Amino acid sequence: MVYKGLGRAVRRESEQAVAHWWGIGHWSVWQWRKALCVGATTEGTSRLRRDYCQEPWAKRARQKGYAKHRDPQRRAKIAAARRGKPRPRHVIEAMNNAWRGLTHSEEARRTMSKAQKRRGAWPPAAGRPWEP
């Protein structure tokens, strides 16, 4: 049975806060949230996460990550791991949606044309190339 004050707390506060202040277990709070159709994130959960991310150790960890994310060795390792593997369907669709309606600059078109010619690519609409 969930009373008025407890119901309001379950709907608004984080799971940890409700468990602490009402002296109950996390499992019970989870069951109440399910019964009251409360989502995973509430106002209290958002506040808890925001405050948690402002801790000094979290700021240091973020700065360390920002410093490392453009490292050439790291990027080369990631590229090598992905090379030769097909992209997931949802990624291809997202890329297509992002590019739809946009045109390349004249310089980019020239560069792509040179690369295609170097590879010996032949446009499918042109049919097979002539052979003696």
C-alpha cells in the first residue's frame, strides 16, 4: 500500500532517496515505481545524476577523456578494428538521412572523380566498357 506522501516521493525523487528516507529496500521502490507507471528517470534522478557529474573526480575524468579522444594512435587502433566490417543498417540509414538533399562542393566532386578514375571505376549506367 502506497500512501499520498510516499506516492509523491516515488514519482518525483530518485530511487536512492526514497529508499533512504523511507527506510525500505531498492527492490520495493522499484516495484512501486512499476505499479505507479513511473519511468526510469524522474526529477530527483536527474538532479542526482547532474550533481554526481559535478564532483571533482568526475570533472577530472572528463578532462582526461577530452585530452585523449583526438590521440592519433587511439584513432588508428579504432580504425583498424572497424576496417573491413560492414556498418549496421541503422547507421547507414542515419548517414543517408543526414546527407539527403545536400550537394558536394566543386572541389569535393573533383577529388571524388579523381579517386574513382584511379580505381578504374565505371558508372553502372554507362554499361560495360568497350573492348577490342
